[in-house]
Amino acid sequence: MKLRTTGRVTTKVDVYAFGVVLMELITGRRALDDTVPDERSHLVSWFRRVLINKENIPKAIDQTLDPDEETMESIYKVAELAGHCTAREPYQRPDMGHAVNVLVPLVEQWKPTSNDEEEGYGIDIHMSLPQALQRWQANEGTSTMFDMSISQTQSSIPAKPSGFADSFDSMDCR
């Protein structure tokens, strides 16, 4: 497949790549896998054939997900979104705003499946994900839980590359 990455098409190429990532998450498979038969080696082509019949999706997902009925409903929605994002023609693909609108209600349903003994960084397991994120951001920099310095980690990666912007907004990515 040839993609012209001119300015007008680039966002649609990004949406396609996002759809591929969603497929990888759902199936636990790589985008290209030469260790499987040809008809299954190209994830997008294979998964789009799976999507023709909704009843095929449970057999195609990563079995380690072991979803309950409610989670399976979310997987159907994400699978459908992945199919739209990887439409053959760029003009048939949604923009990322649509993808976000599909995913946000699913994210808001998220709850951890187990109650670890850790403190959870001040996050109540009954919070929605957006609430938990807000709490975490409010506590960021005030917690003493990560008191380890970069030099102790033997890392050659700087904490922040020089010249790296302090903050980004969605306009930076367009």
C-alpha cells in the first residue's frame, strides 16, 4: 500500500497507525508476523476480515485478556474503531477527535481489577480514571515515594533532553 505523506494526509496516516496499535492491543499480535501463515501475517488485513462478523472477535482477541461480558462489550467498540481507523482509503478514516470520543466513555468505566497492598499514590480504587489522573497530577512532585536520584539508576538517559519544552498542548502535534 502506498501512502503519500503530504501535510493533508499525515493525520490520516497517524490515525491508521493508531488503529494498528489498537489491533495489536486487542489481539496480542504484531502488525507484521512472518512466523504465521501468509493469510494471518499482516495483522490489519486479517483483523479486518475478522470484523466482518462480530462473532469472530472473541476468538481473535488475546486470550490473556480473559474478558468478562462488560469488558467484551468495550473490546467490540475498540475493535470497530480499529477497523475504521485502518480503512483502506484515507478519506474513509475518522479523525483523532472521533477516536477520543469513542474511547473516553470506555476509559471512564475503568476500575482496577485487584486491590494491591501498595498505597496507590493517594488514589482511591473507586475513582474513575480521569479522577485518578487528576489526583495523581495534583500530588506530582509532592510525593516522597520516588526519592531515588537519576545517578543511582545508572541510566545514561537524561531526565529531560536539553531544549525539551516544559509542556505541550494538542496544537503542538498538528
